[in-house]
Amino acid sequence: SQTIHQWPATLVQPVGSPLSLECTVEGTSNPNLYWYRQAAGRGLQLLFYSVGIGQISSEVPQNLSASRPQDRQFILSSKKLLLSDSGFYLCAWSVFLTDTQYFGPGTRLTVL
Amino acid sequence: GENVEQHPSTLSVQEGDSAVIKCTYSDSASNYFPWYKQELGKRPQLIIDIRSNVGEKKDQRIAVTLNKTAKHFSLHITETQPEDSAVYFCASRTDSNYQLIWGAGTKLIIKP
């Protein structure tokens, strides 16, 4: 069966510091991968999606970037965090773009 | 643009009673409608989904109904239990656009 991992689970970072969040999927090949952000008490905002290695599409302009160095690895980065970057970051995967999306356990980021 | 409206934002029901959450979508080409449950601090988890060629789908105490003419779909939970307390999100998608369009969420509170 497929499993999706995210780390770290929680992170507290100062404003202006860099960020790197990692997501990996096991048990499937060539998954579609997604990064979402959820602000406290709010809905889900799609940030990036990827259909393959090195292929990244951005949905929201911001100071975040994403990379996919390996088939089942998806990384979310920032060079300088803003207070507004605080939130719950969720990675998700699907077999096809039009297929069901399954979420990872999430990373709770607090920027102080 | 495309959007999904979800009501109510908060729903409080007595344990054992039924709960109904309704979503209305704007794109008539939408053909996939998932429902996710998110417990506090946890990842969203798919609980049921329906495609546009089906009017109703049931899974034990949970059911989803779809009215394509009126462009709305609803989640029905019968015999509610304390563990049903969570935030529920609906979403919709078309085949031409991979992106899920999310509702704002409904906080379901089950009163003992």
C-alpha cells in the first residue's frame, strides 16, 4: 500500500530565515504531488503541483518555491520566511491528476 | 471563476441525530465531488466521493447525494457519534482542470 511522509511535523522559525519541508511517497511510481497550505481555521490553498521529476507548476505567487529532485520526493522551500507563511503545510499525492488526492500528516509551521 | 460554497460553517447536533452539510458548485462541467474529514490538528481524510454519473452513494452511516441540475451535493451523516466531530470539506473538479475547488469547511459538533 501507499504511504506518504512529511517532516518535520512541527517547526518554529524566525522571520527572514530559510525553510525546507520534505514530502516522500512510498509504494507507487510517478505520483502526482501537491503542496497545500492551510491557515488556522481556514480551508485549503493549493500552492504547487508536480506531474513528474523537475516539473513544477505554481498556483499562487509568493516567496515559496517547490522542487522535485526524485520521483517520489517533493520539497517546499523559502529563502526568507514571512509572518504570513505560518500555517499547516500539507503534501498530497494522486495516481492521476483527475484521481483522488491523499494527504500526508502535515507540517505545522510557526513564523515568529 | 469557479467556486464552491459550503453551508453551514458550523453545525451542532445531538448525538444520535442526523447531520447534513450542503455544497453548491458553479462549474456545470464539474464531475467529481469528494468529501474530506479533518480532525483537529490532523490531515484531511477522504470519507466518501461521488462522480457525476451517480446520484447517490452510501457507506454505512455516511451518504452523499448529487443534484446536477441544481449544481449542489450534500453529505449526510446518520446516527451521529462523538467521533464524527471534525471539520468537513467538500470539493469539486472537472476533467479539464486537475485542481480541486474547495469549500470553506463545516465544523461539526456532536453534543453528548
